[in-house]
Amino acid sequence: MEFSNFSSNFKNYSLIVTLVSFLIVALLVGFSLFPKWQTLTSLQQEIAANQSSLQLEQAYISQLNTAKNKLAGYQAELAKVDSSLPNDPSLPALFNFIQKASSQAGLVVNDIGSFAVAQDASGTAAGGLAYNKISFSVSVSGPYSAFKSFISSLEKTARLIEIEGLNFSAALTEKAGERAQGTFSFNLSLNTHSR
């Protein structure tokens, strides 16, 4: 009976030892695989985030292509905008335009004053394009209606021309001290821009 008791106890102990050994092996395998599982989970989350980011970028590129195709239909208008801010100052062409516009309006150009070209930093500070600001003065004389026509032609030109300041007075005739009836002298301070 002792042997059967021992055999039965041995079987129970060997079963317990086997179960404990299996449990220890399972815990060791689990602890060794847990960091790998965390890494795998982290990589899966990163892949999902990158796929989402990729989809957003593809949608953005699609929107840019749509906008590009729409802009292709406005080439004439964009060319006008481009001509309003030319690449070079082209001062002789600018002064020629002032001369023609004033004479077509019925004004006489008395003087085109000195000009100054300076880089305008306000565009670059706001993240925009850097451009040059060209300042000059023009003195014309003639009737007020002709001056209105001249200002209108400045507004309608493709090139951006700003009126910075304006002074006017009654024009004097060649006879000393006499004022010409209905004729004025206009002194303009103008600005224009180039890239």
C-alpha cells in the first residue's frame, strides 16, 4: 500500500511540478514577448497615423491641382496682374506713359522730378514678395477737367501707380503776377512698384 500511496503522491507531485513548470515557462515566454507586443502595437498605431496623414496630404495635393486647373482658365487676367508689378522699374517707359497720359488729357507737363528706388520691406515682413518702391514727382498744368481725365488714366493703367500727395494752385501766366483763368498747376507725388 505504501508503494501505491507513494506512486499516487508521486503522480500528484509530478503533475503539480509539470503544471508549475508549464506556468513558469508560460510566464517567461509572456514576459519576453510582452515588449515585442508593445512595440508591435506602437508600430501599428504609427502606421495608422501615417496613413491618415498621407490621405490628408493626397487630398491637399488634389485641391492644389484643382486650383491650378482653375487658374489655367484665367491666364489673361493673371498676365494683367503680372504687368502691374513688372520685373524691372523701366523708368523711361514709365515717364513716357506719364507724358502721353497728361498730353492726351490736355495737360502740360512742367517737370518730372527726381525719383528714388527703395526696397519695400513691408511685403517681406508679412511673408509676401519683396518689391521695389519707386517714388517720383510730376508737375502738370491745365484745366481741372483735364486733370480729372489724367487721374482717371492713371487709375486705368495696368501698372499700379499710387498718388502719395497732391498740391495745386492757380497757374500764373507769362505776364508777371497775373493768374490764368481756369488753369491750375498740379504737383503730384507718385509711387509705383517693381519686383
